[in-house]
Amino acid sequence: MTRILITGAAGMLGRDLQAALADRAVTALSRSELDVADVDAAREAVAGHDVVINAAAWTRVDDAESHEPEAHRVNALGAQSLARAAAGAGAVLVQLSTDYVFDGRASTPYLEDAPLAPVSAYGRTKAEGERLARAAHPEGTLIVRTAWLYGEHGPNFAATMLGLATQRDTLSVVDDQRGQPTWTRDLAEQIVRLIDSGARSGVLHGTASGETTWFGFARAIFEEAGLDPERVRPTDSSAFARPAPRPAYSVLAHEGWRALGLAPMRDWREALADAWRSGAIALPTA
């Protein structure tokens, strides 16, 4: 029986991973239960497991600009300590990463082997996490980059839009950033397929197929909720100045899945419809 450790298990993806692996032997540890950057704690937690899924991360993108050492400790040193522990235990590490490792200046989907060029503190720390993990455990680290996550168990763009829909007549949403909205339940199930494939190393892009802008995503959310999508108005990024730069283009290619004989994740619009029907996203109740 494959024994699986999930770190960051209380997060949005971590909770969907637990559901997707409900029939497996799983140890689920939250941030309060495991400091992934603590080398001794990581070694003790990993012992006896065959697979480690590292969903623990500093994800506060703007805060990372002024707290880069703290973000680096979790995103880079945490990945390294888990990779070293996995190497010692003979386990595979599935390291979650992000589109922010790229500069967002491309015009065609980023291939898995595209050069990393992060332009934010968050992106730098995640890129370094990839590097350190692969250096520590080159034959047993799978990098899974994802982006634009939404789901049932945490704050996210879909929940924010549905909340604002009850408060405002119209919403302005940026239409000059492109990406792939990805349901955490779909990503969790794809990670399970990856584990079951027997793959031990490589880079995969764990995002939905297709692409849209935040504006297009917001309109689709309104449509699923039975709201008038014309209430969503387009604007550009200059209207929302933030400490951390956002990639203008975050569309990721999916050739890595095909190389493993696995299908990429389904189209984002189909997944969104299922997320609404399942109740994973919903209008807030009074």
C-alpha cells in the first residue's frame, strides 16, 4: 500500500487532496502541525511514507514583497528539507509550484522546460524551491506548477466575485491578464493520477485546459450563478496597483502529461460548471 503524506493539508488544495485520497493510507499535516522548513521535523514526518505532496506554501503574494526571507523559508527551504527527507526515505516528492516562476511576457503557452524568470518575491521563492528540491532529490521530485486556483475550502477569486455580486451593482475586473482558472478538486484528482502513473521525476503543469482573462472568468462565474454577466465590466491592471507585479500571461502548456500517457486536465469552463453544480462555489447565504 502506498503511504502518502500531505503537507499544508488545511489549505484549499490540501483539503481537496485529502478527499481525493480518502481511500488511501494518508497522513495529513497542517502548517500548525508541521513546519516544513524544520529539517528534523520534516525528516520525522516523511519517515514511513512513499509519497510526499507538498502543498504547504507562503501564498500571500503581495506580503512576500516585504517579507521575502519569511516566504523563502517556507517556499524554498521547506521544499529543500522535504526533498532531502524524501530522498532519505526513498519517497517521491510532489512539489507544488506556480506560474509566477515565469515573467508573464510570453504570447504562447509556457512549456515545462521554459527558462524561469520570476519578477516577484513570491515567484523567486517558488522558483528557488523548485531548484533546491530537484537538486536535493533529482530522481524523485515531481514539480507540479499550477495557477488561478479556486475551490470550496479557502479564499479565492470565484468566492470573492460571488460575494461582491451581493454587494455591488457592477464590478470592474482586469481584462489584460490571461490564465487558466483551475478547480482544486480537478487538480487534486490529477495529482492522484500522477502518483498512480509511477512517475518519479519531471515537471508538469497542473492547470485546466483553455484560457481566459480574469474578466472572462468573472463573467463565467456570474453566468453559472444565474446573474447578469453584463454587470462585470472590463478594466486594465493599471486600475489595481499592487506591491507584487502580476504576470500578464500565465497560460501553461501540458506536454508533460502527454509524455506520461496521461490526459491534461479538462477545459476550465467545463470544470467551473461542475464546481457550481456541486456547491463547491456558491452565492453567500445571508
